[in-house]
Amino acid sequence: MKQGPEEFKVVKDNPKKKNKNYIFQNNQITRVGFYIVATALLVGIIMVLVTGFSFL
């Protein structure tokens, strides 16, 4: 059984409020979540660098 072609987009505007083939919605919840995750990653990287330089 063959499957038809799929449309895959990472960020897509959602004018009709339907959840279709996309990962991130272009709304406030997605932006806030992105900034929280990015901040956590930056803090983690900075912590690793600081502990690495403190043992020199």
C-alpha cells in the first residue's frame, strides 16, 4: 500500500486552528517554550565551561 506525498513544515501558521503536519505552531506558547529550553541549554553549557576552567 503506497502512501501519498506528505507536506512537512517545521513552523506553520494555523489560521483555521487545525493541527496538521507541522511540529511548532506560530503562537505565544511555542515561543515561550523555545526561550525556556534555549535558556536552560545556555545555562548548562556555561556551567560545564565554568567547572572545566575551575579545575585548571
